[in-house]
Amino acid sequence: MTPTAPWSVEPLQGWHLPLLDDPAFLPLQPLLQRSLLLALPERLLSSVAHRQALASQVLVALRPDPPARPQALGLVMSRRLNRSGTCWQVEHLRLALGAAEAAASPGRQTIAAGLLREAIRRGRGAASWIASASGLDVSRLATLRELGFQPQRTDHVWRWQPSDAAAPALPAELQLRQLNRRTAALLWHLEQAACPAQLRQLLDRRIEDLLDQSGGRGWMLVDSSRNEAVAGVRWQADHPAGGQMVELSLHPGWGHLLGTPTELLLSRLAGSGGVLWLHSEVGDDARRSWLEALGAETHGEQVLMARSVWRRQEWQPTRSAARRLGAVLEQFQPRRRPLPTPAGQR
């Protein structure tokens, strides 16, 4: 921000936590504290292991108030989705409930756009960004579009809690396997097959990225004859309202597994009394009907948006390339006959 701006955007520091007492920020306090605790160890590990840190990046919008303490206007939390750092995700974008009430405060959309713009600017090496917004949040969707985000898919959001009934039986041709380093490649290939090509390219996900993002929590059904995962579920994040946000993947050629086998996967991941939050794409009537039959509750729609980041690079040939080019051109220069040496200089 410019020095004359009435507000600024700063990386999260410890002294910011007491300022983030607005009701909009309170559910994120555990995540903010965790981000602060992991920031230093992540930087140390990155310097030793030469890999990108995976801790969340948190930026806070502050308005100075000389007579009193600064006012927190909003915050944005983002993180790398892969170890290479080519894809980033906006995890949370929160604005204080009273951010725009004061006359000196900027508008809510201005604050949101400023936070997102600064987060994207600080995302070094990012080639794409992913963000989600409620289908009813018109202002958030408008802000994302203003910054170049385009909708990729629209999903129904579902909340489901398994019953106390006995776990359904597993078909004989399928094996139930837990996600770990030995089986991660199977689930990765499944998700690659189930993900649309454009979104798959933006995510740029590798096997180690899948393990990082799932925390090693997941289950899959494997066709024993082909040693191929045909259905799988894994943890994505903890939901602010309680429970786990999960990703359920089904191989395009195995749609008939949507039923008892996929219910078994969800039950294994949820455990005893656990709550799962999952998505079904708008237009996927088969998955919607199955979730309704399970007794899952719908909680509105969510729009997944993405944008590519294009950075201009100046073309500067290296010295070695310039020398090679000069050596080639020198061959085409006209050869001059050497001048005779004067007699007095022999």
C-alpha cells in the first residue's frame, strides 16, 4: 500500500492476535495460532531441505487509530497446494463485521480486493490460484472475478454423519486399502482420472502433494485384478463448524460403486460419530440422489474459481549464448589480408 493509504496490509505477527477479536475472526483463532507456530520451523526446514514451506500465509488489513489500538479490517489466509509452489489456494478471506461502519474505513469490497491482490503478489512462483465462494455471496464472487478468477465448477455442499448401523459388506472383487506412502500412487491416478483436464493442469498435483494435503488420512477401494483404485476418499481440512472436509473420487468407469461401497469408505474415514462435509457437482444427479438417500443434509452451493498468473520476464541472453552466437557470425565475416610488417620493425 502507499504511505498515504488509510489502511495497510501486513503479514500476521503475534501482536496482531489480540486485535483479531471481531466475531468474524474468532473461529479462525486456532488456525492463526498454528500458522504463527509453524512459520519459523517451516522456514528452517525449507532452508535445510530445499523445499517450499507448506505453512499458511496470513495477511492482515489494519487501519491505524492513533488515540487507540489499530483496527483489524480483515484477513486472508492462503497456502501452497503443492511442494513446487506453482498452485496456491485462498483458504479463508474474512472481513470484520464493523469494517465499513466508520467513516474513515474503506468499503468491504475494497478491503477484500486489496487483501487478495497482496496475497497474489506475495505468492512467489505461483502459476495458478484456487478460491471458493458461496453461490449466494455475490460480492465475494464479484471481487474474485475482478481479480481474474473464473468459475471452474459449482458444487452442492453436504453434511453427513454415519449411523450406528453395521458397516456394509465389501464386494468380493474389491480390496479396502488405507492411504499411505505405498498406496498413494493408486489414489493419485484415480484423482487424475476423475478431475477435469483444465482443473488438473491448474492444480499441478504430484503424489507427494496428495500425501501432504491429506495428512495421510484416507481410504480407497482397489480392483484386485488390475491393482487400480476405483473409488477413494481423503481428508482435506477441518471444517470451521466441526467435522472433516473430504474429497470423494469415483473412477468414471465405475459409477455403479456409488452406493454401499462408497458408504463404506465414508464410514471408515468418519470413524465413530464423526461428521463429514463433501461436495457433489451441480448436475450430477446420481451423486445427489445417493447423498439424499444416505440422509446427508444440503448446505447451499459453493463455486470453485481459479486464475492463472502471468508474469512478464525480460529476455536477456546469457553471456555464453552471446559468445556462441558471436562465434557463429564471425565465420561469415569477410577475411582481411594481413598488412605487411614494415622493414624497420623486423
